[in-house]
Amino acid sequence: MRILLWHGYLLSGSGSNLYTSNLARIWKRQGHDVLLMCQEQHPELFEYLDDVGDFSAGNQSWSLENRERVERGGRCSLVRPAIGDVLPVYVYDAYENFKAKRFVDLDTDELEAYTDRNVAALETAIDFFSPDAIITGHEVMGPHIALRACKRSGSSYVAKLHGSALEYAVKPQARYRELARSGLSGARIVTGGSRYMIEEAASVIPGWRDRAVIVNPGCDIDLFKPGERASDTLPTVGFVGKLIPSKGVHHLLAALPQTSVDLRAVIVGYGGFAALLQELWESLHAGDDQRVRSIATTGDAKPLGDLLSWLDGGGMAGRYKQRSKAVEVGFTGRMEHGPLSLVLPTFDVLVVPSVVPEAFGMVAAEAAACAVLPIVPRHSGIGEVGATLETELGVPGLLTYDPADPIHGISRALERVLGLDPKRRQTLSAMASETARRLWSWERVAHRLLGFATGLEPDSELD
């Protein structure tokens, strides 16, 4: 089968980038021919790519350079549309060879130029590649680009929802709500990573809800798998993610000494909040409640409200300060998926304390695949991951907590999980791994998505 996959960004880093890369990798391995349209600047890092090239200046043709084939299967070709030097993004970050500019900051001419160039490139790709399936992503601009490009050929397309486009482009500006409406309304099927993602997008963008289907993102079950844990060390509580206030790492740090279980913690990640988080832990560890209050009051541009409320409620009173001195926390910095796959299986528990809604909980699924029990708040897509595991494992309420009281919620959940009989915890961990490998593999994602794109809707789970 010939699959055309349009993605406006790279193949590593963000969730949508990893989603795209894994789809292309799996489809190629299954024997399909994939034309991958994206802006990846370092294709040499991806062994599954057979050919790499660029569109011409007007996006009327492209040229490819053949690479030595590493994997058997179909053929995967990466080709970069010519979009100029401005790359529209949802959240600002630096991009090699581009001037990154937030969608909300684009002027009309910049947005039209970006859209028109991608439409021309996609029209060319459809003409020359003759795809059996076309799949695009993000609420803007992928579906709108596909809508326009498919008109000439009469082709259909599938659109994948991603939370960043919704939160940082569609919700803030009416022009993107209209562009999202047109693109999603024209899609054959719209997929969302969770029920929350679909309902949240539908509350803002009308016209497509009757064609929505849940397709959970996946995890690399070949990479993330159970490993050996040292039996003579303290239980390890882990966190993996961006070190920013919205990820709630400060809640986890405050919760650790509130438990009565002997444990240690490892914080994996990077971000602008990293230095303050380390200072917060040093202050908690030293029992310096005045410094903790100062950090909570200042926060990262705004106060850390839940941390302040916890302090006002006597959070560091009683035995807390003595207990905090017995807990050790290590900060590793950033880890890509390869090194992370070696560290994640060494955890006993992974806490995903996100404060803001999450479209899905990919890191929780990766932890479960490694036989590491994830603890998550009962909200949005991340809560759906926890609820699914609780149902599959037959342990209602074990892994999830009330996000309205995050610090106490996390500490109580840690007590519940780490307080289990070791053999019982080992059994549940193995069951979590089996569940993740059955429900959240990239192979299942690729199978379901391709089925919807071609009209062979597999066990549709339409809602």
C-alpha cells in the first residue's frame, strides 16, 4: 500500500514528532511504501529512511538521494516541502535552518505563504505518488492543507488531533478556529489520542464530532520493556518530562517526605524550571520552610498556588522536616529515548503529576510497558491511561489521585503502591506491561490508523 504522511515538523522531540516517526517506521517494516513529508534536518539519524530529498522552490517536483537500505520491508522516502525560512510553531523553540514564529504571531501574508506552499507540495505529492491513504496531523494547519490539496484529485484524508495546536493556536485566535473547522470537517475520519482530546477539541471546533474516533498514541514496545531491578536498594520513584510548572514536578517533590515508605527519587528532564526545582528540593530536604515559601510565592513568573496552600495547611509541620532529610532525590537532566529505555525499567513507580490537561499519557504507557506502575491524576487523557490500567489490573483507585489536592494525592498513592506486598506489586507490574503491550503498541496504532484511512475500519471504537 502507498501511504502519504504529512507532518509539518521533525521526527524527534515532541509527542507528535515521535508519533509520525513511529508510524513511518512501522508501515515501512510492514511492507508499505511511505512518502513522508516533513522538515527533519537530520535524516541520517533515522535508519528506516531509504531516500531523502527536497521539493523544488515552487513545490512542483522533488529530487531524492538514495541511501543504503538498512531495514527490509517497504520503502520510506522523506521529502521536505519548500516553505521558506519561517516555520510556524505552537510553542516557541529554536529550529535549525528556520526562523521559528508562533502561529498566533504570524501576519496574514506569512500564514498564507506557508499554507499555499504546503498545498502546492501536497498536490504534487498526490499527483506523482498516487497514495492509497493520506494522513495529516494537528488541528492547524495540516487538515486545512489536506482539504485544499485533495480537491483536485478527489482524494480523502484522515486528520490526527494534537493538544499543542488546540491550546496554543486554535483556542487563542478565531482565524485558527475557522481553519481548523474547515480542515477537520473535510476529513474522512478525525482521530484523537483520548476521549478527552476529542471532546475538548469538539467544544471549540464544530462540524466533525460524528466522525471522531479514539486512536491512542503508542509506545515503542521493542525499546521500552521490563528490566532487572536491584533488590537490595530502596524503591525508586521516577519522573520523566519537561521541567516546567505545568508538569507538576514541584508537587511530587513536596509529596515525597510526606510518605512513610522508605524511598528515593530520580527526576529525568530539562526545562526553564529546572534550577528552581533543584533549589526547591534542597530547601525541602533541609527543612527550610521560609525558603520553600519564598520559592512558592515567586514561582516561575507566577505563584505555585497548590504548594502555597499546602504550606498554609501545615504541610511541613510535624515529622515532615525530619523525614525530608532521609529522602534522596537525583536530577539527571535530559534523556533521549535510547538512554531513557535503560533507566525507566529501574524505577518501581513513575509519577506523572501534570497540572494541565494532557491529550494522552505516553510516558505513563512507556512506564507500564517497562513493568513500572504509573501514578497519574484523574484528569484528561493522562487520567484515562490510569483508569484503563486500574480496570485491566482489577485495582480501582490504586494508581490515580484527585488533582484538586495534588500533594496529598501523590503521597497517598505512593503509600498505596509501595505499601503493597512485594509479590503482589510484582504481579501487578507484569500485568501492566502486558496491558501496555497489547493496547498501546505502535503496531496497533499503525494498523488502526491505516484501516480508517482506507475505509477498512478495524474494531472502530467510534464514539
